Amino acid sequence: MTTDPCTIRLAVPEDIPAALEMKLASWEEAYGSQRPASFFANARASLEQQADWWTRGLAQGAELWIATSASGDVVGVAGGGPAADDDADTQVAIELQVLYVLASHHGTGLGERLMAAALGNRDAVLWVLEHNPRARRFYEKHGFVADDRVEALVDDWAGLNELRMVRHGADRG
């Protein structure tokens, strides 16, 4: 596997707009065939509101990791947080809530590096779109296993399902 020359660091409030633009570009690459153009237009229209939410989260101690290219562009993001109460049956404490890498950086090891920054070697839970085979294979490669819990999404994501994946035995000290 080749390594990516990108730098990974914790985001600061000034990084949030670029990180959200990158996340939206990643959504367009990954979900363009599964969502109508209006979905992406709505997401773009809410970027300022999302930026405010993320900025408040950082101020309250949330961690968002970003990967920047040599030119300073944000090309990947990852973040984790406490597992939701609905996931208590997994017996893990952390959820991988965000992991996106631009397609131009797929296969470079950047996703793995971002996930390691967000989770370390801890057991974790995540939710992934059912019809995102690339992401599912990536997570399986890193020890996550689908546990047969499926949830139908609502609102702008209606018509799609998410699968829960869990990684146990990751803590190696």
C-alpha cells in the first residue's frame, strides 16, 4: 500500500467550512447515483448552519480530525464520539461518526490513518449505508463486522438503509 503525503491533525474552528465542503464533495462522489440533485443542493444550502453546529461542538470538546494535502486542501475527515444509547447492546463506548476521504485519495491508506486518529485501537461501532460496498469492505478490512441491525433512514435519506457494524477485540494495549 502506498502512503499518502497528507498531514492529519485536529481541526480548529477555521477548518470547519473547508471540511464541510470536502464532506459534501465526498457525498457527491459516493452517493451521487443514490440521491437526487436536490439532496446535494439542500446539503449545500445548509453548510453555514452545519458549520455553526460543528464549531460549537469543537468548543465543547468534540474532536474532528482532518487530512490536508501538501497544498493545504482538506481531502479527508474523521470523527468519533460516545456511542448512542441505542447501541448500548454492542458494549462499546465509541462510535465512528464521520469518515470521508475524497475519491482521489482512495487506496492511499489515508482512510486508515484518519480512522486510527479518531478511534485508535478501541472497540467501536459505526453505521454505514447498505449500498456502499466500498465503505463496507474498508470497514470489514479493519475488523468491523455487520451485526444484522438495519435501520431505514428518513428525511433527505429516505429510501436508504444503514447497517450497523461493530469492532470487538481491537484493544490491544
